[in-house]
Amino acid sequence: MDERDAEFVFEVSPADFGVPKSGVIYTLQMDAPGNNFQNAATLVEGTTTVLTVTAADINRRALSRGLVPNEAGEMAFRVRATAEGMPALVGPATMIMVTAFADAIELPMLHVPGDYQGWNPANMNTVLFSENSDNVFTGFVHVLSGSGEFKFTPEPNWDADFGSDDGETLTPGGGNIKVASFGTQTVTVDLNDMTFTLGDVFVWGIIGSATPGGWDSETPMGFDADENVLSITLDLVEGDMKFRANQSWDFNYGGADGELEEDGANIPIPAAGNYTITMDWKVPGQVSYEIVKNN
């Protein structure tokens, strides 16, 4: 049997809402540890306390959340129970060691051509993914300048496109969608009911003793349209840095080895020089960075 077809059975405790309830729906969720299920993937839903999920489904979600193939790593699992007229019950997180196998992550995607990237639907970096293959697509767009307008296309061409004439619903060939202000924001598209939403706007920069603004002020990042990453090239001095948005420590990332986490550790800059720094939001559930010393 192909390892992708192997099945794992999760037996969960019946939900206790305090009153008898029928039609309870149990949802098995998974996320990277320490993420507090902010980017939880739905593995399976059912109306019984026995939930079965395939290795392929776990593997795809684990890889998209940064697990390295053929290396054991922890993933967080939990069960969410819902019933009509009752608040959801969420079980505690259970940490399980998972060893992912190398596999291409083939998720349905939706292209997001716009003025911010040259109106190019063939740019395979400016896309949204449907992690649960349910026609709900989520990702980030970085609209930092220009008209602020964009659209959605199901294919890397203009044979079909979706726009909006009311700022909420999508229609084939509809008008250009325009952001209210420049920055990085979450975009969610639901093709089941032809709607879309735009999240809060964040203007990201770098901050720290190694940067021109020290720990007092961010140096704003620019945008690399071809790669769909935030980018900045500048002179740094020896010291530390982090990524911060909106001039607030409520929104900051640090980390190590190219991986970022909220409120993560300071990133050291070992020597003065000219550097190119990128911040990458393309992979679902993962924020990464790269620092290259130019001289």
C-alpha cells in the first residue's frame, strides 16, 4: 500500500455541552506548535467520535507548516466540537511527533494579478492557496504603491477573471478590487458563495540596534514583485534586528535559521556591511526570512 493511503484513527471523547445535544460535529485540527491554532488546518470532520484521516492529508498540512521531510517534528492536534445554538467546545492541544515524507505540495491556487505586480496572472508567486481544497483561498498580498487595484484569476491567464463592483461579492469580469490603504494584508476568497474579505493592513519594516532607526523606529521594507516578498537593501552595523509592523511591538517577528515566529528572538547581524533582507509570507502557515551580505 502507498504510504500516502495509510489511515490514522483518532478516537475522541464525546462533547459535553451541559445539556443533551444531537448532531454534534467533531473537527480534527492540526497546526504548528506554538501557533495557538491561529492557522489551524482542518483534517477531517464527522458526527461520530471516531475520526479517520489519511497520511497524505496529514503530510500535506505538515509540510505547508514548515516540517522538514524525513525529519521527525512535533505537530499540535486538537478537536473542536460544535452543536446548533451552543458555543464551540475546544479540546486541549495534543503534541504528536510526525515524520513527513517528501512530496510535492499540490494545493488548489487562485492567482492575484494587480498593479502591485504588473498585472501578470502568470506570476506563480502571487497566488492564494486553498489548504483544505474547499474553494476557500487564503494568503497575503503586499500592495505598497500604485493604484492599489487587483483581481483574481483561476488560471495563469486572462481567459476568466473575478472582480467586484460592490467591494464584497465577486462576479466574472467584475471591476477591479482596490485596497483602502497600502501595506500587507490577508486576503480570503470563498468561491462557494463568491465573496472575498481583506484583513487588517500591516506596514512591515526592520528595527533594532543594527538598523538606521535603532530600537526606536522601523525602516520600511519595499516589495519584490517577481518573488512576492518584502525586501530591503541597506547598510547595517553590527547588532541585532527584528521585523516589526505599524510602529508597534504588538506586531513583531524574530527567529533563527530563516524561520520567523511572533515575538521571536532577536536576529544577530554579526558585522557591518550592505545587506539585502527579505520577508516571505508565501507558504501557508509559515513566515520566513533571508539575510544576504552584499559586501
